[in-house]
Amino acid sequence: MRGKKFTFSSPNGRKHSKLDRFLVNTGFFSSWPEACVEAVSSFLSDHSPIILKTELANFGPKPFRLFDSWYDKSGFKDVVVSALLKDPGVSGPPDIRLMKKLGVLRADVRVWRDEMLKKNSEDVSAALADHEKIGCS
């Protein structure tokens, strides 16, 4: 079950319970294997409404993150420009070409990010080693 943890809460908040059975037969999950149950918030009752969802909502790939601090890092602009200038080799509608181009950008930024983090961790390790040497002398 998704959503709320309990389907019933007493008005004083001391007692909670959860509906752990739902009215479906054995053939139900063979027809809808992605089905799930969700308890949603209720404003007027101490019982939470329960929704049976039979459709899987897939909104596509997760977007990638860009942090403002990356704009000032060395090599970031070069990676973005080179990724956007690459030809993804896809023909078709403009939205499909844009999606593929952004996929190339995402992959290149991910490689740059991993290299940057590795370099930063090496720099931190070297600085800590220098600190240890100074502190021990």
C-alpha cells in the first residue's frame, strides 16, 4: 500500500489501524499485474479513502540535475558546448531530435561530473595528507 501508513486514525490520535485486505480475486493480478492500492488523505473523516490503481504511470526518464556551482567549474562550459554540437544521428521530428540531443548532453555531463568529483576527492585527500604532515612535525 502506498500513501498514508494507516487507513484509520482515532480522533485523539492514540489508535491507528490499517486495512490489509482488498476485494480482488485471484485472476485480478493476472489481468493487472501493476495494480497498487493507495491510501489518500481525508479531511472530513477519520478513515482514509483507498484508491485501487490499475494503470502504471510512466513519465519517462528522470531529469538530470545541474547545479549553479557547476557553471564556474573548469571544463563545464566546454562539455556542454561540445555535447550540443554533436550530431546524435537521429532523423525525424524536432522533438525526437531534441530528446536525443539532451540525452547526449546528460551522458557527457555525467562523465564530466564523475571526473570532477574524483579530482576533488583527490585534492581533498592531498590537502589532508599535507595537514597531517604539518601537524605531526
